[in-house]
Amino acid sequence: NPTWTAYEKAITELEGGVATIAFSSGMAAIAAIFGTTLKAGDRLVMPSDAYYTARMLASGFFQTLGVEVQLAPTAGSAQRDYLEGPKLLWLESPSNPNLDVCDIALLVEAAHAVGALVVVDNTTASCLGQQPLSLGADYSLSSDTKVTTGHSDLVLGHITVRDNSLADKIRAWRTQMGAIPGPMEVWLAHRSLHTLDMRIERHGKNALTVAEVLASRTHVKGVR
Ligand SMILES: *Cc1c(COP(=O)(O)O)cnc(C)c1O
């Protein structure tokens, strides 16, 4: 579909990768990563504070299929202590909803040293705020339902890779599982990219103003 191709090309440029595969939702993109990398007996290391539905898919459906799921917090890059032979390291930084962060480059290096693939769920930062592929990750994943498109008028996701062989597997998964986005949604998403830079700048300014007000109040115990 030419509308997908145009959107995927634009996202690939922003992510600094070689190929993007658009999905019908962020969860469809997440399922595609699990489905194309994990089989019975494989180990997945994932943040204990990762997006709730992603954790439920891993510790529900995929654990039932025989995948071993190890959880560790995002804060303090705690997943580094659990890198004994995982097939896949899952990162989400900043995490949703607690906004903890980890050192992506450090964790990628440690994971690659033991032969693991690394995916970053980059939904919260968006591809303009952070480029996980430039930090060494194999996959940058996003729910484009959120910051990327920002108008609350569509549901969409994407995966961008640095290696075309990973892209082929994901594209085949999308076709066979039917996790294809509608062309209208993709067109709306492409339109939304025109305001991404301005929206991110305004998000940051607004959030900082709110954070400063809250931090100045004595009855507020903590601000993330
Ligand atoms: C919302 C969200 C998802 C899931 O995206 P949908 O498009 O709603 O399926 C995945 N990861 C994170 C971090 C999210 O915030």
C-alpha cells in the first residue's frame, strides 16, 4: 500500500534505521517482536515496570508456550544483573507510567556480549526524542497511538530495524497474523508527523512548568 510505504519511509528517516514496519497498534508491534524472536525454552528479560499489557502478553500467552520470563526494574539499569543467556532483552525508557529511565547503551552492550537481541519500547520519548538504534538496539518499537501522532484520532504502531533480515521476518509476521494498519489511519499519522517537533517542545515546556509548581509545594512528597 503506497500510504504505508510513505509513512514507513518517514519514520525510518526519523529513527535512523533501514526499514520500518507499521502495525495496526502498539500491541500488534509488541506481539510481532515476541512472535518472531521467542520460542519454547527461550529466556526473555523485561522491565517489571514495562507497559502493563506487554507484560501480560509475555507472562501470560508466551510463558504458557514455554518462554521463561524474567522481570527486573528499569531504574538503575537493574536488568544488567539478569543477562544470563536471554534470547531477548526488552527495554522501555522512559517507562510508562512511572517515567523511570535506564542506560540503554550500557544494557545493549552487555546484552550483545551474551548474544541477545535488544528491543526498546520508545513510545514515551518518540522517535524525535530518542533514537534507540543509534544507541545500539536491534529494534526500536513504538505505539504511534500516543506521542508520535498526538491527536487521539487513531491507533497505530511501528517497529524500525537496522538490519533488513529482521525486517523480512517482521513483515511476514504482519501479513500472516493480519496485524495490518488501515490506510486511513496511516495517512492521518503521516499528517501528524508535521506537528511532532512542535508538540514535543510544548509537552516539555508544559510538563516542566507543572513539575516546578508541584516541587515548590511543601505538601507534595515527590515529583517524577
Ligand atoms: C500505549 C502503549 C503501548 C500499546 O500501544 P497501543 O497502540 O495502545 O496498542 C505499548 N507501549 C507503551 C509504552 C505504551 O504507552
